Amino acid sequence: MPLGSTHDRLTLWTAPGVTLAAGLLGNSAAVALAVGSAYLFSGLMFSGDLDTDSRQYRRWLFLRWIWLPYRRCLQHRSFWSHGPIVGTALRVLYLGLWVAGVGWSAAWLGSRLGWWQWQPDIWRDNLWQGLHAHAEMLLWVGMGLELGSMNHSLSDCLVSRWRRWRRRRRRRGSPLARYGQKLG
């Protein structure tokens, strides 16, 4: 498994290409910015390694406690944390539940303190209208999040396989060393 610094470098090196490709595919600077930002966020803060004491986990600073239940429930490098689409969707859902809970709690508390009137129907309707109006951009953001996650998982997989191959090769010896043993 690569070090956290390796994951960071891969994310930072590939971000310009991902951003450019998204801008060309979406034919929009807004799409490029959305995908590039989501890609960086996913690679640096929102990867599958939130289920361990990783760099990504530590970057949440005083909010890292919200990831403790996630860490306790998931085994590292499982399908649920590193799986394609599923891992990203689960993290988005998990973080979304926290954000929604905090938002609803703040709205309820604000209504109790007399700051505004509690109207859950209006909040719900506005949320659905906003999601519907920005569905295409949300899809692009989701693509950026997934690409960042795939970068992470793919580098885990490739580095692990490379290290296993190298370990087996050392145990057997290099082809030149084996050839020399046969001659001697």
C-alpha cells in the first residue's frame, strides 16, 4: 500500500489532467472547476482511507470525530470503503447524514430561540427544487469524487501487486542469478 504522501502526489499530479478533460467533455469552465475541486477533495480529504488513522482522516482536524463510527463499522480496504462507486456513495451518504442532522438541528434550535419560524415543508421543497435544478452539475461533482477515489484505490492495488511481484522475484532470485547457478 502506498504511503499517504504518495497518494497526495498522485492526486496533485493528475488533477490538472482530470480538470482539463472534464472541461473539454463538459464544454464548460464551471464543469472543469467542479470536477477538479471534487477530485482534489476526494483524493486529499475524502478517500477510502478514512476508515484508518490516515492523513485524510487527520486533515479533518476538529471534525475528525464524525468519522469514528465510519472507522468502527468498516474494515480497511473492504468493498464498502474502497469499492468502485459503492465506497464513494457510502461516504457521500454518511457525510450527508451528518450535514443534514446538523442543519436540521440548527434550524429547529433557531426556531425555538425565536430566530425564525420552523417550516420543514418549505425546507424539504427547496432542497428538492435545488437538487433538481443542479442535477447535471451534481453528477459532474460525483464523477470528480469517484475519480479521486478510483485514483486512490487503483494506486493501492497496483503498488500492492508490484510489491508482491518484487518480493516473489527476490525469493526466487533474479533470472541472471539463476542462470549463473545452473552453469556453476
